[in-house]
Amino acid sequence: MTVKLFAFTCGTVTGEFGRLMEGGEGEVTVPVPAFLIEHPAKGRAVFDTGLHPDCRHDPAGRLGDRLTSLFRVALPPEADIASRLTGIDRDPGKIDLLIGSHFHFDHVGGNALLPNATLVVQRREWDAGMDPDTAARAGYNPRDFDLGHKVRLVDGEHDVFGDGSVTCLPTHGHTVGHQSLRVRTAAGEIVLAADACYFCRTLRERRLPRFAHDKAAMLASLDRLAALEQGGARLVFGHDPEFWRSVPQAPAQLG
């Protein structure tokens, strides 16, 4: 038996295309993904959690003036991660692991909706989030992720279930401790790139976002993702709206 992988979109973010990709023009509206991984023997994990429900009625109160000046967010009814899970008959209170790619608002906003999960995050990302000055510079809000969850801090590559089926892959650069996730399914190996690679063009043309913690590290992470793709893995790009139009969403399996 192999793991099952399900994809969701949990709202959208609209902003200046050039912030997200060098050479981008005008505005772009991008999906906010989240994923459910079900292990046949060892439980359920969610990779990233999308936007917080407060973004529906008070985005400025939730995100602050700076972020709301840069981005417009939309979270339709029933699109938060808890509603997405209950929509396919999964109990948000029975998610075992919450694997975070990094601590930006559109990836950890729904953490509060999975109260019983253990947070799995790179140690260097956690340390950055716990330092007030570093968190402020990175645009992190601790009330998104410092919520009293049990925390499993990992350093580098990490075998989540101990059998090679789900592996955290360090893909630093976008943030100090960003990680992607490799999932081995019956349909083959799938790599959830998250913000290590926003768009297909980010990988093909090496067009980075305007701002990154470490652009050299981000380019090295893109090289790693490209090598995984060349080795047969299917990449799921973090926020590519054209790509996401073809992604099967729950209750259909992605893999």
C-alpha cells in the first residue's frame, strides 16, 4: 500500500507580477495551495495550510498594513483548510502532522484550524520565526505558527514516516529555512515545491522573485528541483495559476 496525496486551493492572492517573477508585468492572481497526505499505517499529514479565515472579513487586521498594501487576498466560503478537509470527510482535529514549507502568511494561516497536529518545520525556519527582529524582516507573524502545537524541528532532509514515502527536502533561499516535500505515490514520485518555485517559468527560465532571503541559495534549490524532475519526479509548482488549472483537486487524488 502507498500513500495518497490530495491537493486543495485555499483562496487566492493578487499582486504585482514583477514581485513574484523577474520580468512579470501587470498583476497576477495566484492560487494558495495546501495538501493532504494519507499514510496507510501512520496517519495523516497536511503540507501548508493556506490563509487564515479572518482574511475574509478583516485582511488588514490579520495581515497588517504592509502586506495588505502589496497583496489582495480572497478566501471564499468553505475554502479554508478545515472546510476543505471536512468537505472530503476528513476531521481537521485528527490530522497528525502539519508540515510547513515556511512561515509566510499564505502557507501557515490555517495552522490554527489543525489544533492537534505536530508541526514539522526546519529548525532554521523556526529559529527565524522565534526571533522578533528576524521575523519582522521576513514578514512573519508568530500568531500564525506559534500556537502551542507540538513541534518537530528537523535539520535538512527528513524522512517523515520513516519509510521513505514522504521526505522533507531543504530548498532554502526563498526563506532561511524553506522546505519542499517529496511524496512517493502509486502514480510515481511527486515533489511539492511550494515557494522554492512559484511558476513553471521560475524553473525553466530561472526568473526569481524580486525579493528572497538568499538568491544564490534559491538558484541552488531550483537546480535540485530540476534534477529531481529529470530523474522522473513530477513537480507541483507553488503558485502557477496556469499550471494549477490542470491539477486534480480533492476528492480526486493528485497521486
